[in-house]
Amino acid sequence: MIEKQFSFTQADEKVIERIISDENLDINHMILTKSEALPQHYSNSNVYMLVVRGTITLQLDEQEEHNYPRGSIITIPYKTKMNVSNQFEDTLEFFVVKAPSPSKMPS
């Protein structure tokens, strides 16, 4: 086979999983329930977030929080301080695409 197949978890509880990590890009899949958040961190590549369920709350660098509903694609530049959370009742599910792969980014 030429193609490769990858699977991701389908759930209603917290999930943080790496789906693909190679020399080209990283793809992560995350599910957060109400009031759950990721630890504050800096983007280690160009980040693309694809919201497939719920509403994501992002607070980037020093700007105010912004909410993005399902169907949104958000781009975040390299080395941006990120606070990611679910502040809503509905379960939040999103994919994070990092391109190029963080292993290819300059230090």
C-alpha cells in the first residue's frame, strides 16, 4: 500500500494524543470537557487548530481571550504564548497541525 492510515480516539472525556509526528508535520488530537485546559506554553511551530466540536477559548500572548466555535480553523504563529481551554458546557474537540514539524524549526 502506498497510503498509511491513522486513527484517533472518539470519546467524550479528556484525550490528548499525537496522531502523526514525522519530518513534515505533527498532528495532535484533543478533547477537553468543561473547565479543562492545556498548560500554558509557547507554540513550537506554526500552529493550525481545527475545531470539530464545541467552542475553543484561546488567550494568545497578552491579548484578550477569544472564542472560536466548531467549524473554525485558527492559525497561530511560531513562538506565541498560548492558553487553550474549554469554558463551555459542550465537549471541545480539535486537531492541532504543526507545520513544519517542530523538529525542523530553528532553536
